[in-house]
Amino acid sequence: QPIRRADYRPPDWLVPELALDFELGAGETRVTGSLSAVRSGAHDRPLRLDRDGIVPDSVRIDGVEADWSQLDDAIEVTLPGDAHSIEIAVTLHPDRNTQLMGLYASGGLLCTQCEAQGFRRILPFPDRPDVLTRYRVRMTADSTRYPVLLANGDPVGSGDAGDGRHWAEWDDPFPKPSYLFALVAGDLVANTGSFTTMSGREVQLGIWVRESDLAKTDHALSALKTAMAWDEKVYGREYDLDVFNIVAVDDFNFGAMENKGLNIFNSRYILADPDTATDYDYDAVAAVVAHEYFHNWSGNRVTCRDWFQLSLKEGFTVFRDQQFSADQGSPAVKRIEDVRGLRAAQFPEDAGPLAHPVRPDEYLEISNFYTATIYNKGAEVIRMMHTMLGEAAFRAGSDLYFDRHDGTAATVEDFACAMEDASGADLTQFRLWYSQAGTPRVSAQLSHAPGDGRARIALRQLVPPTPGQPDKAPMLLPLRIKLFGSETGKPLGEERLVLLGDTSADIAFDGVAETPVLSINRGFSAPVILDTNRTAADLAFLSAHDDDPFARYEAMQQLMLDTLVTAVTHGRADHDAVIAAVARTLASPDLDKAFVGEAVLLPSESFIGDQLSVVDPDAVFRAREALRRDLATRLGEQWRDAYDGAAANRFEYTPAAKGLRRLRNVALGYLAASGAPDAADLAFAQFEGADNMTDRHGALATLVNGTSDKRIAALDIFYNRYRDNPLVLDKWFSVQALSARDDAVDQVEELAKHRDFTLANPNRARALVGMFSVNQRAFHHPSGRGYRFVADQLLALDKLNPQTAAKLVPPLGRWKRFDDDRAAMMRGELERIVASAGLSKDMLEQAGKSLD
Ligand code: ARG
Ligand code: ZN
């Protein structure tokens, strides 16, 4: 009984107003909702109110106790007239809510998560994004346990409620869908600030945390201010309430949530200080703070008509946060990270049983569709529009979109139309990116006859079949292309933006006086898999001469990948070209250190696996280790120089200092791989002497992968130092889950019995189980123990928290990519999951589809 996009019907009843009254308690919370229901259109259908796990204590219509009929997932009320007031009372038990959807307790706080369908766990309601309602919220709670009471909008009153209790009232003037409702009650303190908007309004900002975490909130607060100014400057978007609050909670199913005026965050995306957060964490805090803030326009002011349009807000907002982060530091390094993430998560999704279009056609459980395809491929689709239209026309389209649809629930189609109307572009064919799943494959063959002043590129595209979509039409692909002269090393003319819309096309370049080398899909202008006739020499050349840093990185990656694929398929490969290219990159003094750190990293084991028709995880591991060791030993001096040259000063969070730390830790990894006798001592000294988590964690990761007796010592020191900090303890679990050692599976099985391990906290579950399942060699241990371990954990987690459990299914669903023995064991675990009694809808959909 899937929900289908084609079945969309506008709501039968609108709810313009809702007053909510909460008598809050962790054991028991009493909710009363008073709503106005207004018939929409001419029909005689009842008012249907969605519910999940709650039964009303009472329902009153226009003040009179009324009957209702109870369905599995809703209640229905028959209303005689066109407008009525309905009052519903419900009793909730937040401390028993292990799903962390609706109202739940986390570390002494009470908080909510409603997207996508959590509000129906609080109050029976038309819980769909196209019903926009004005909310007024009153909360009453114990003054000692819950001294702070927050909700959406602006605070409008508070006072004593007697019996050691107090109350507060909040009013949100902006009509919103129920998924944006939020409240928080708890013993919190705020890091406060203010921001003056471009029209001169002053906004009070607050980052709310436990008192002991207050010192870790400066980075989030400053990122928020930077994001607010950036959205005004780049998109002309101004904030619209008098207050903007963010609350950090420890138990959270995702990264964060953009509730109107009251964002709620997983604490890992708020808390940061040098001692506990890596540079990666700092960057992620700023990116997620910006992302949720940007949703105030792309998501809240203009929301989604239905959940099939999810990428309308998520793809656009991810693109916006990527642009923001690029503007804060190195755009090239940011693009490298984003593309690496896309290839690690989205490409495999698009190539597997869970492939779906950016705008899906059907689903069983919407929470399974908060995917890399919706978010990251969705962002790539927006980025391609930006590339094709250009900065100015794209901005005009964005202005038109916000202008036209402000205060409404819109569709992906509305966005595309606004872009077309503002720019004059025709995006008809381009829209296939929303409806066709699968990563297009593009072949580019360059030819040039000596003495001929003309070069030709033969382009072909193929969009592969995906579940339910056997045949595909060609897509419109923007490819940024440039040629370089192999003798002079200089560009042969300007970069061209080629729009490939047919299955094949021939492109000619004139005035080509020397043998050209092809630089294509520069900046990753289209999210495709590229196949070219470039030789190792061509790739090495580009890795040294391309003037687009991203393309330089790509050339190096492709060179490494080609070498590794040869090594896996032929048992051996020539490493010389890679070693020479890495040596040259290390020796280029004018390159950004952060860029060098990325460029000299080998592709991940899973990405190498993705290039093979059948993945042999052990062969991939061996080939990669062999190349790593060869690089390490043959460039021993250079790694040493890079390590020493990037020596640590006092911690600073600046792009330059981050780049030094990045390169230093990469160099440390290579020094250890070289078997240098002092490498473990070096790592241990760095571990002990570090004044920041990036260096301490980098050293720990190196030690954990090795065989030195310093490994246990470092793990113990780290554990004892951070045992009371859950976010850092997560790192202690994940660094071991990602171990490259032979005994990784044994370690992980032990760690699951550790007294600090719990499935009740999503971060902890992901740190061990999630990280282990992307440790390719360990997860795919030939015994099948890795699969069994993950399946056992998923079944246990499904009982507590189906959403978080279901997100961890995809690695098992990749069985088709592995040899028959592994595939059979992986399928066996999926079958065991599907056959389990009491499985959630979330798991049933993910595991069931993964078997097909
Ligand atoms: N809208 C939130 C964000 O991306 C994430 C909500 C996730 N919800 C879910 N059911 N997975 O900013
Ligand atoms: Zn989002």
C-alpha cells in the first residue's frame, strides 16, 4: 500500500488556527489542541486527523463532547457545517518514546521532532505539509526541572502557575505545516547574541545548551551570524521574527531540524571547542547551522506541497549551504569534499536496489527517503541550473520563486518554472533529472591528428536502468571542458560549457596546434560517471598543469583509481606514474596545503570497489595497501618534510591552519605506512602533545590501524580523558570500527558489549554499527561475521528506533556487487531481518527492497 505522488489531492479541510496547551512532564504530558477546521471545496467527507500511537482522551466539537471513529492511523470526525472548532485532549509519555519522533525526553530535557510525520504522535491532526496553520502554544511545567520553556515564533507571556510550576506562551505569526512545530523544556542556558537585519530589525539569538556545554557554543553562534549576513547578501533573504533560538540535544535521529524560529540540533552539530572537536566537526557545525537557518526561506516561508517534493527544500538548501561553506574557506577543497561524499553515498544508492528519482513516485515510509539522492543529488541538480543559467539569472529565478510562492506549499515544478520564467531558459529536458534515477555514464573520446588544427571529442551518454525504470531518455548534461597543450602545458583556448542533450555528440575545437589533453567535467559540473581515453601520462599531466584545482584533484584520483583497478584485476600494477604525480604535488610550494592533503589521499576501498564488476574486498584492500606502502617508502623523505613543514603552532581555526593540520595528519599516516621505525613514537608524541582534537584524533587513528604497543595505551588514555563526553566517546568507538587491522571484527563485537555502548542513542549506534558497515574489508569478512553482527544490531535497534535502524540497511543491500558466497550470506541476513516478527514499516521497506 505505497503512497503515490500521482494520487495527490488537496486537503479536504484546512486548519487556519491551532492553540496548543501542554502540561509537561517526562512521565506524563497532557496536551489539549484547539483547532479551527474549515471545509475546503464542496464535498461531504469527514475531517480526517492523522494519528500514530495515540488515542484521544476526548474530542469536543464546538464545545460539545463528540464521537469519532478510530482507524489504524487516523481518527475521523463527521462535521455538519463548513467551519467548526475542535478540541482534542491527549496524554503522552515522553520518557517511553524511544523512537525520538514526536515529544520525547533526552538527558533531562523534553523536546520534539516532527518532520516528517512526528506531529501525529503529539496530536491527531491533518499532518501533511500543505495544511498551513497559525500556532499559539502554552506550556506549563515544573519550574526547577524545566526552567526554560521554548516554542516557535515569539514569546508573548510567562508567569507563575503555582505548586512550583510556571507557564510560558509563544505565538508564531507565520502559518506553517505541522512538521515545523517544536517545543523544548529544560534546564538550559543560552549563549546569546543579536543580529541586525538589512532592513534594520534587531533579532535576539540564543544557542541553548546545558550549563556545562556553554563554553562550546561560540563557534555555532558566530556561524549563525555569518550565515544570516550571507543569506542577505547572496540571496536577498532576511530573517522575519524577533528571536531565533537553537537548542542542542544529545538524542537525535538526524543532524538537525529547521523548526520555525526554534531549530533543534543534534549536539554534535553545535558543540565545538579545540579540545573536543576536529576541524571536520567545526566545518560541519558551521555548515549545519547555516543549512537549518537557510531553511527559514527555502523550506519554511516556501514549504513543500507533499513529501514527494522533499528535494525542493533539501536539494536547494544543501546547495545553498555548500555555496556558503565554499565562501568561508577554500572553494576547491569544499567541492572535493562534497563530490567525495556524493560518490561515497549517492552513487552506490543510485546503482543499487534503493535507487529512486530526486522526486520519487512512491514510498511506503517517507522517513526512508531522507536520502543522499534527495539531499545531495538534489543539490547537484540545483547546481547544474546555476551553472547553465549563470549567477545573475539564477538569482533572478530564486527571487521570483520566493516572491511567487511565499507563504505557500510549492512543488519542484514551481521551482523549475520560476527559473525558466526569470531566465528565458527552457528546462524541459533538464527536468528528467527529477524523474529519472541512476547515475548517467558519459564517455568522452578525444582525437587529434598531428598537424591538424582541430581536435574532436566524441561524447556519448547512457542512463542506466534502475528498479522500475528500465528505459531512460538522454539527459541534459552541462559539461565544462577545456583543452591543454601537452608540450607547453598551457590552455588551448577558453573553457567551454557544452550541453550534451543527445545520446551522442561530436564537439570540435579549432586552433589546436599541439597534442591536446582533455580536461572535462571541470568542477564536477554534472554528477556523472566519466569514461575517457586519457592515458596515465595525460592524467599525470593534468594533475600538475590543470588550472582548475578540482580538475587537478580529479585527474590524480583517476590516475590512482586506474592503477588500483589494474592491480586488483591483474594482481599487479605499475605504481610509478602515481608516485611521480604525488611527488610533484608534494613538491609544489604554491599549492594550498589543504588541497595537497586531499590530492595525495588514495581513493577509499569502497570507491575502488565501485569500479569493479565483482568486488573482492580483500584484493581491494591488498592493492590499496601495496600502493600506500610504496608511496610511503619511496617518498619517505617528502612525507617527513611535509610532516615537519606543517608543524603545529597554537591552535587556530583558520583555513591556513586547518590546511596544515590536514597535510600533517595525512603525512603521518604515510610515515606509519612506510614502516619508519620512529613512526609510532611520532604518532604517540603527537597524540600526547596535541592542543586540539584534529591532531589527537589523527594520531589515534594512525595508531589504531597499526600494530604498535602504543595502540592500547592511546585508546586507554583517550577513553579515560573523555569518558564523560559522549560526542568524543563516539569518536573512540568509530575510530575502532573503522580499523584496518585483521582483528577489526573481533574488536567491534567486543565494543558492542562495552558498558558505554547503547543503541538508545543514535549517535552511539551510528558510531559503532554505522561506521563498521562502511569499513569495507571488515564488514565483508569472509566468515560472514560482519553481516551477522550488523543484522543483529539492526534487529535490536528496530525495536527501539525504526528510523535510525532502517538508515543502516543499505550496506547489506549491496549484495549484488559481491562474489556469490558473500552475496548469499548478505541476502541471508536480509531474509532473516524481513522474516522477523514485529518488524517496523521502515525496516520492512528498506530490507524488503534490498532483497529484490
Ligand atoms: N529537515 C531536516 C534537515 O535536513 C532533517 C529532517 C530529517 N527528518 C527525517 N525524517 N529523516 O535539515
Ligand atoms: Zn535540510
